[in-house]
Amino acid sequence: MPQHLIFHNCPDVVKDRIRDYWAQKQSRIARLLKPFPDEQQHLRLMVDHNPDGYQVRVVLVLPTQVLVAQSKTRQETYQAAIDEVIDILAEDIRRHKGQLRRERTYRKKQQQQTDVATALELLEQDIRQQRREFFFDLLRPILRNLRNHARRELIFAQLEGNFSSDEMTVSDLLDEAILRAWERFQQRPPQQPLDQWIGGLMHEIIDEREAKAIPAISLETEIPEDDPRFRVASGWILDNEPFWGDLDSLTLEDILPQHEVEEPWDAYSLEEKERWLFAQLSKLPKLQRRALMLYLLEGWEVEEIAMLQQRSSTEVRADIETAQTFLKDQLWQQVYQRQT
């Protein structure tokens, strides 16, 4: 990231020390900015010194917003002033990233529901005329945003022992949900959007499966890196719907969007991070985990999740907070073990 350091009333020898101290501290900001292209970032650090002490101001230019932070009071040392402004800037970055995630998830949800609403009249027509293949062919591409949710649910089902590896593909689960939607279309709740109703059908399909003779993951057992339960095949999606793109990886920023992780976490590969997240989330009660995923990754409102799970909004909201607290604790333990 290009940086520009500006000094006011600072002796040359102090300037060099400030540069060195800033170089030691800026890695924290760099970790928070990883989602943004490096060439689209620019930081300007201004250090002002007078007899009352040091004050530091930072202007961070991102492709989505300009963030400005300043140490609240003059500090006796430049180290204290830099530490304070880094804390303020880090909080602003986390808040901004959380806002971007919410906006992105909301747009995805709105687009999905708009797509479904656009096709609803034709789907109803196919039901009346008993044209099942027409119904399937229209609904499949409209449900493209459900494929990531289907993948995650299948991986959790494999980790819990309800499915053997690759027993059901993402395409299989979507097809089975569409078939049930065809069979029960007239009984769907009128106040529930069609895509959310079909998401509930996917949960129903998975929950109907009885645990097989394959072991679920133990809380104490370390999972091998090549464990096949972390993988789910896409199925017909790859051949018939190539424009859908690749399935999304599960990331920590999806689940803890405003949480600041320690440096050792960056040493893991993207695949290692995703496996760890799936392993930890699989330890949560099913309803709690689903509430968390639907709220953060699918953009559902707490009230919508409560309707699906036939629970109160208070229970759902408490479950989301509990699940995030659990994951933060597990992450701290993981990072601490790495450091020691």
C-alpha cells in the first residue's frame, strides 16, 4: 500500500524513529485491509509535535470510502499517539467492513427474492397445468444463490455422520428441494418468500437422514487435513450452469465480520481456515448454527429465521450471539496454541 508520512515540527532524528515505529505497528492495519486490493489503498500519516506533545492523524483512502482518524488528545510520546490512532483506525475499518458485508448480503438477498418474484406467476402456471419439467427448468437457475448454502449444509451433515462423503451432491440437494417444492407448492406459507421456503425444504431433507455408522467429529479429535467430509461435489451445476461461477469459501470474515484476529491466523492457508471453521461450527447445536449462517451469510432477518425454525426472535438472537462468542473463544485458543 502506498504511504505518505508528513511531519510537522519534528526533528530529523525523531522522524526516523517515528518511521521505524510506524513500520512495526502497521501490520495490524494491513491484516484488516486484506480484502481490499493493495493498489486501491493509500495511507497518509501526519505527525504534529508542539510543546504539549504529539498528535497523529491518519487518512486512509479505500475504494469504498475515505477513513480519517486522529488521536484524541496530545500524547507525551509519539509512540502513545501512534498506538491510539491505530486503535481508532482499526475500529473504523472493522465497522466499515461490517457495513460493506451487510450491504453486500442485503443486495444478494434482495436480488434473489426479486428473481423469484419475477418468475412466480409462471411457476404457478406450471403448477396449474401440471408441467413439472417446465417448473424445474425455470426454478433451477433462479435458485443459484442457494448453492453455497446447500454446500455448507451438506458438509455439516457429513461431519455429523448423517451422510457419507459425496453421497449427495449440491445438485442432488437442490433437485430434491425443487421436487418437494413442486409437490407442496400449494401448501407453502404465503407470508414466506419462495426462496426461503425452499431453503427450509433443504434443511428438512438433511434432517430426515438418520446417522449412519460413520463417526461424527469428536470435540477432542484433531481432524486430518485430507478428511473427505470437508468436500462436497457440485454435480450437474458444473456442466449445466457454468455461468454460476465457483462455490464460495467459508471465511472468518463471514462469521465474525468485525472481529480482529491475531497475526498467527494469517499463517494458515485459505483451505485450512475453512476446514477449521467448519470443524468448530459443527460443534454447535444445529438450530443455533443455522441461525448464525442464515443471518450472516444469507442476510435473513432474525424474524424470518424465527419463522422458519418456529421459535421466538429472542431465542434466535441469543443463539446468534452465543454462537459468535463460542467461535471467538475457539479462535483465541487456536491462536494461543500457535503462539506457544
